[in-house]
Amino acid sequence: MQQQAHTIAQRLLNLYRQAHVIDGGWAAVNKVFITESNDSSVIAELENLPTGKKLVAHINNLRSGKTPMDSIDKDLLPYGGLMTGVVANASLSEEDINLLKQALDNFQPSPEDLNKIKQLPFVQKFGNEWIQDVKSAIAFDHALLSKWNTVAQTDKAYRVWDSAKELLSETLTERNRAQIQADMPEFETYLPMFGDRGKEMLAKLRTFMSSLS
């Protein structure tokens, strides 16, 4: 029972940390927090995990009604809000904006087009935070931002694919099963984007996870 509570707690913490890239955002993950944290042992496990106390406080706010189901108190944002807020020094020149518009007009959710975006000079300038920094820099243009969200979703989908592939290539262990269970919301969200191949991989992950249950 303790292992199950720990797995659920870790899954909730992963959702908390990744809410900024999950379809539906806080409105989606807050429902999961309320549903899956009913057992006191899950809350106890969260209390012992890094940043878990902030998530417990957020869950308590949701239950009391202090925080609406589609939001979170700014003081309880993961990473201090850095992943969802505007980065002050993230800016693009007019030339950069024009290059970005051209790239996004032709963008298709493929590794080739994703790599073309990553190779843009101003994207490389932002380093590992390129998704969020470009998003911050174009926050004023809703049409451009909508297209950029497709890029962000595509990048996330391929990273989830790589993670799933790596897990399935490893030896069956209880640790791997727990990791799959914790990451299952992301697998269920992104793998179906790859059509039949993604659905097949998702089925393998579910079989992998249940084989050690």
C-alpha cells in the first residue's frame, strides 16, 4: 500500500511540475489532484517529496474552494512560476519575428520541421529554455502564439516518445513499472499523436506496467 501511495504521489508531483505543457493546463490537472489524493497516505508521501509540500498546500486550497479549479495561487507555482511567467530578457527583433512567421507558416509536426525551428539563430540563443523564452517573446501576438504552441506540443510529443522507447528497451523492474505508472498521463496524452505506432507503444507500456503488478 505504501508503494502504491508513493507511486501516486510521484505521479501527482510530475503533473504539478509539467502542468504548463499539459493540454488543459491547471483545469485538467487540478481535477486529477482532487481525485487521486483522497487517501491520507498519498498526502503523507507528498509531504516527503521535494516541492511536495507546495502541492499539498495547493490541493488543500482546491478542496477549500480558496483556489478555483482552473488556477493556482501564484505563490505555489512550481519552479517559482518561471515556467509559466514571462521571461524579462526574452525578446526578438523584427527580423527574428519575420523569420519565425515564415517557419511557422510552413511548420508540420515532424522531426524535420522541428529541427528547422531549433536551428533558427534566435532559438539557439535561448538554449534549453527555447520553448518558454520564445513563447514569452511572442506573447503579444495570439495568432503566432497559437502556432508556437503546436511546436511546443510537437517537441514534447517526441521527447515522450523517446522516453517510452527507452523504458521499453530496459529490463522489467519494479522501478521501471513505477516510472511508467507515474508518467502514464503523458504517455496517454502524447503517444496517440503518432497514430497506430503510438497506440501500439502505449499498449506495450500498459502491459509492461501490469506484468509486475
